[in-house]
Amino acid sequence: LAQSLSYLRIQVSLLQTMLQKRDDPASDVDAALQKLRSTLSTADLQLRELITTFRLTMHGRTFAQALEDSIEEFEQRSSIAFDLDNRLPVGVLTVAEEMQLLLILREALCNVVRHSHASYCWVSVRLAEDGAVHLGVEDNGIGMRQAMHDAEPHHGLVIMQERAHSLGGSLRLEDRKEGGTRLHVRYTRERGTLSSTL
């Protein structure tokens, strides 16, 4: 799949070059190709992130270790200081839940590094008394509205919301009163299964 995406991206570039050499290039076709290239690039990044996340959950690594490895990776990518507070009991999540939460977290951390201009980021994971799983990501950056205004269009937020919904839960993104952005994911587990109750 990764090779196919790379090949398609090359073909789009070749088509765009050919169009630019025409005396009267069709602007609508060129715009369509630009969108296609953007979509392919996004898909390629998402696939690579999926592969990375999959590797983090393999080779006997626990979910806690995968969380720590992700925090360390993004800390090395930036000048942001990350703090992880993991209060989730060992073995409480299914493999599917771990994968979805890890993918949401990594997309959120990627957004913090790319768009927040933050110096600090807090990550918390916990299990409430009612069985609800909570994932929180907060930063002290420029805030959601400004970050979204400055950022190029991307599908990351939609994908995170879809992942939260697949868990039977919800995702909330908001500006912090203290400055920065807060992302919160919550879903309820009942008797070891996912619940649609929010």
C-alpha cells in the first residue's frame, strides 16, 4: 500500500508537469490534481503513522510502554516538554482499544508539535469509577482557533473523531482558559465491552 501511494504521488507530479507545459493549461484540472496530491500525501502520512503505531504495540510492548515511547518520540521531534500521567490499570483495554487510543494520541501530539507553538504538553490517561476511559492532551500554546486558522487544511481532527466514535465515545477539542488547547476523549466500558453511552 505504501509503495502504491508513492507511485500514485509520482504520477500526479508527472501529470501536473505535463499540464504546465501546455500553452493553455486547464486550471480546473490543475486544481483537481493539487487536491489529489494533497490527499495522497495525507494518506501516505497516515499509513506511516499506522505502521509506527502498530510497531509500538508489537514485540511484547505493553500499552504503557507504547505511550511512553510515543511521548519520547515527539519530545525528540520538538522543543516541547511532555508530561505523561498514565493511571490506566494494566490489561484493562482490548488490543483494538489500545490501537485506537494510541492513534488518537499520536495524531494529537503531532498537531501539538506542528501547530501549537507550545512549550509544554500534558497527557493523561485514566479509568474512572464508572468504567469510562479518559484520554486528555493539553498544551500551553496559541490555542485551537489560532492554530486552525494558521494550519493548512487537514483531516486529522475528523479522523480522531471517527476513532473516538468507533470506541463508542466522543472527542472534545477546546481552548484552555489559561491559554493553549485541550483535547479530551471519553468512552464508557461495560463488563469488558464498549458502550455507546457517553
